[in-house]
Amino acid sequence: MKRYQECLKELQDVLYKLDKTNVKALYRKVQVYEILGSTKEANEAIKFYEGIPNRTDKDDKIFNALKVKIQKRILEDEIKTREFSRNMMNN
């Protein structure tokens, strides 16, 4: 867990101090958030990517695949939350 937090810090340094449009760093940031289960943060990073001008088709394909994966996970989490709430109400 600590390793991922350190990775996020390094990525933040690259993205915010050196190059805000560094696609590789942004992609890795989304991956780390996904590993940590921080789907909302991953989704925000993807939205940030979508605002970057002059994106390549290759990068768009990669980020679209990530976006689908993250949105699927968000939906699964919402379903689990609803099921948990329903079970709590029935008990």
C-alpha cells in the first residue's frame, strides 16, 4: 500500500510540476487508483485526460478502455452498496 502511495506522489510531481499533459503519467495514475480501489479518483483523472488537447488516437483508445473498465467497477460497487443496504433493511 505504501508503495502505491509513493507512486501516486511521484506521478503527481510529474503531472503538476513538470508536465500536466504527460499521458503516460496520467495513465499510470489511473492504474494506481484502480489498484487502490479509488474508482472515483480514477474517473476524475480520466475526465482530466479528456480535456487535454491534441490527444492521439492511440491514447484515446487506451483511455477509453480504461474508462469502460473504471465505469464498470463503479457500477459494480454501486450494485454491491444497494444490495448491502437492502440486506440491512431486511434484517
